[in-house]
Amino acid sequence: SARPVYFQYSNYWNIYHNSINLNLATSNAQYAALSITNTSNLRIVNNILAYTATTGTGLPLYTSTAQTAINYNNYVNNATSDLLYANGATYTATNYINGGGYNANGFNAASGFASTRNLFLTAANVKGDATLGITTDIEGQLRQSPPDVGADEYFGLMDIGVIAIDSPTTNTFCGGN
């Protein structure tokens, strides 16, 4: 059994901009990337919650109690279509949007992680809530608006091209005779 992040009897926390991956097959939905029991009034926003094991019954998110806000999260489950358990109901890839009053802006897409152990992004995930006041990522890089969800802000490769050549202004040829 594994729970990378586990909250129990811990009320009034803001869980913002985390990248959490559980890559171990588990035998119980409570063993989730983010597992919450006997806890209320959490705000779970702008996270990548991933269960990347290809077997087992683990989930990206398990919460046995009502929370203040669950939104703008990316839910990844490589084993089943189940994405989260909240207040006694399991939500799948087909019914998690607004399920239980949560996830109006949640999404289910590839994590974009470099690997199961390297949680830096290899592609943009620009679907986050820009009103949280989190202006830098885990590396101290400025966040875009809207930001990427998760701990890392992806900037990609900088593509620099020539727009104009200002000098020389006359035809000059090199080499030859």
C-alpha cells in the first residue's frame, strides 16, 4: 500500500500546484496519489494527480469527506477510467466534471511528466486558475497566466528566427577571385 500524500485530521489547507505521481499498483482506492480522510475544508486546485501504475485499483484522488474546493486539476489514471472518489461516490472519465459539485474546470489528459520519477513537464498544461497568488513554480520560474497545473511551469524550447538583416546595406560578396 502506498499514499504519496496523505491528509488525516488536517483541516483548512490549500493544496495548490503540486505534481503527485503514484506508480505502484495498489489494491484499494484509498491508496491514491492524494489521499484524504477525516479532513475537511481543503482547497485542492491546480494539481497534477497521477496514478501511473497500469494495474490495481488506486486513484489520482481519494477524499472521504467534503472539501471546500476541488478544481483545475489534471487527473491521470493508467489502470482504469476511475479518476476520483469524493464523499462516497467514484467518478470516472465520463462523469467527473461537476461530479459532487467539484471539477467544473478539471481535466483528464496525459500528465506531461518527463518520466514516472521525473515530474518536470515535457509539454504545456496551461489550464490552471491564475487567481491563487502563486507566481513562481518549484524552480522559481515565473508562472504564465493562466498557469500550468502542477509544480513545474513549462516554457518549452525557445524558437528564435531571423526577421531582418540590417547591415550591410549594400551587396557584399566574400571569397572568389
